Amino acid sequence: MVFQAKDIMDPDFLTVDEDSDALSCARRMVAARKGYAVLTRGGVPGSGGIATEWDFLEKIVAPALDPARVRMKQIASPELRSCSPDTPTDEVATTMADLGIRRMLVRSGDRVVGVISSKSVLAVFRQYIDRLSSEIAGFQSQARPLG
């Protein structure tokens, strides 16, 4: 069975307006248990970039800024990588590893339909490895000794 991006994406992703303050965004991220927020500009998800927990650490916490005064567009990563819902997961994983990113948007046309995280990629490959291991064990138990 070949998994595709649509099989492992999270369709329930967090969006925040790019003009929101970082403190409000952080509180929403905690409440939603998400390590990122997809920024919107003019109500369009992804148009304002993406902000991750690393952006908060690097751009607010480390320089000791007041998160209530920092706007999300100030800390967001504007470069968003995306794939289509039909992209095979091995291609998604390769792209994420090659680029050193932990999240990728899934787009259907111009519309963001989900987010893939490195955690979801690892989970699907773990399932694949577990299933493959079980099949190999089954073949080994069916094998007859020679002689």
C-alpha cells in the first residue's frame, strides 16, 4: 500500500492572522496542542507564512522581547514548502529531510487543506516497518528447514 500526503496530513491545522500578537498566538498554539501556526493574510491560510515553536524561541525568547508587542508577521518564516494531496509520502519525507524542515503544507490548488509534520511522517513509516516486520516473521515461520 502506498501512502500519500492526504493520508498523513492533519486537516485540523491552526491558523492565525499575521497581525496577531505572538502572546495570543502562543496561547492558541498551547490550547490546540500545535507546535506551529499557519499565518493568514486577508483570510488566506499560508499567505502569511508559518511560525513554529523555534521561531518563538529564536526571535522572541532568546532576545527577551515582549511577546505581546511582537506581531506574528515579524517572526514567521515566509518560505512555505507544500505538496499536493496525491504526493507519495516517501517524496514528502525526502523533501522534508533534504530541506531540513519539520512541516509541509498540503495544497489542493491554491487552498491549504492540511499540514504534514515530521511526527506524522515517522508514524506512517513506523506502521509500515511494523507491518513489514510481521510479514517477514510470518514467512520465516512458514519456511521449512532444508535437509
